[in-house]
Amino acid sequence: MAKPFDAVLNELIDARPEDWVNGFARIAGIPPGPFTALDTDLATSVQADKLYRIDGPQPSILHLELEANPRLGIPRELMRYNTLVDHQHGLPVESVLVLLRPKALASDQTERYDRIGATGRPIASFHYHIVKVWERSVDDWLNAGLGLAPLAMLTDEASTDLEQTLGRFRDRLRSDGVTCRLSDTLFVASSVLCGLRYNYRQIVEMYRRLNMLMEESSVYQWIVQQGKSAGLKEGKSLGLQEGKSLGLQEGRMVEARNLVLRQATRRFGEPAPASIAKLNAIADLNRLESLADKVLVASNWDEFLADA
């Protein structure tokens, strides 16, 4: 799996595993059925990304590998994983390589790997599936299940009008039965994944602006209340428009700070109290937006907040 995105991808999959299993099982041609997550530790130093036993008409195992960066040799690794899983469970294994962006496609990824013997002839052939996330349509991912919906943001189609796609994704999260916790998880995960293809300043501003347009949202109501509170401190009585105007800047700060905090937590783990205090002390919107750029390049909280 793509190392900088391990945490968010795992959280995304674990939030709605049924969507990932059912969606990619269809692509791999595995008949549907109840599924069970399997241990991904195959040997001392070998670990697959995700494994699921699917007990349909023909019990099988779905093996998912997710990649964001180009690397030669992945097909050989897939064959090794496939063989080990087959040996452990005695079931047919379908391996699916999920490439998250065009940059991830390497020259040896052809959906077939041939092991060549000393004579130059193939001694074994291994077939696997490749899913190029960017080649599918926005509708494909939005309709594949909530757990897969964030992948819509990584498509070539989305890149032509990212904000419109984000709006459609947001509307998808407003569907009946979607809990606030799941909606928040998927929304933040999508913002982190956007870093695979887009400038992070653009992403933070776009997500902030979209939330500001959601007048029924708790964020919007909080902004209005902040403006009214500021007015009361000055001895004024404010209406909606005045409250919104006064609260806007503070609301943008809180929105940016919260988004950065959630992204960094998924990237580096739970922050120490000192890190939270340092982040909360930042009162400049430009500095917060600069931190959003560092989420993908820093390796821990100390490095992330070093210049904050």
C-alpha cells in the first residue's frame, strides 16, 4: 500500500469493507456472498494489504493491493502473495492491483507475470487484475457504495471540475441512513486522498468553501454564532448577515485548523497535548494552509509543526 496514505486508506476500507469487497469482487469475477477478513501476515516479512474470504457459490479469496507510486517488481510480489494465500487457505485467490493515480502505473504491470526458467521459457504464469482508479467515471465510484465514493475525486473526469465532483460527493454523503461519524470519516479521507493528484492549498480552500455553503451544517451555524458572540462582546445586537460577516474569518480559521488536525492525525497518529496546543495557537490562516501542504511530506508531529 502507498506508505504516506496507509492510515487513511485502511480507515476508509474499514469504515465500509462491504463496499470494497463487493465492488472489487465484481471486477475480479468472484461470485458474491458473505465475506470474512483474513490475517494479512503471510510470512515473517511478507504482508498483503487486504485479504477477504468470500463464501459465495464458489468460495474464493479476494486479495487487494493498493499503490500510489510507480515501482517495478509488484507483479512478482503479487504472485508470491497469491501463492502463499492459496497454500494457507486452499482456495482460489484473485489478486487485484488498485492503482490510485496515473503516476503509479509501472511498465511491468500488464495483468500477467511470467516466471522465466534457465532455458528462457516460462515455467509459471500468473494472472491478476488491474484497476486504474482514474480511468473510471465519477458515477462509477459514487454509485459503487459509500466506501468507494471518495475514489471519485481521483478520476480524470473529476480533475476537469474538482469542485463539482466534491459537491456531488458531499450530496452522496447526505443520503438517508448515513451517520455523521461515517460522513465525517469519508469526507476527511477524500480530502487526504486528493493530495495524490492536487495542490493541497487548493484542496483546503475548496473543502472549506463547500462547508461554508452548507447553511444547515453545524459548521455554518457555529460561524454565525461566533459572529453574534463577537458582537455581543462589543455591546452590539447582530442579525444573521452581520453575525455571519463577523464570524466568517474566525470560522475559516477553525475550519482550516480542524481539517489540518484531522488530516495530520490520520497521517501521524494521535497528537500529544503540546502538539494540539501549538496548532491551536496558530492565528494566521495562511500559516494553517501552509501546514496543509506539509501533511504529505512530514513524517511525524514534531517535523510537521517544526516551523509552525
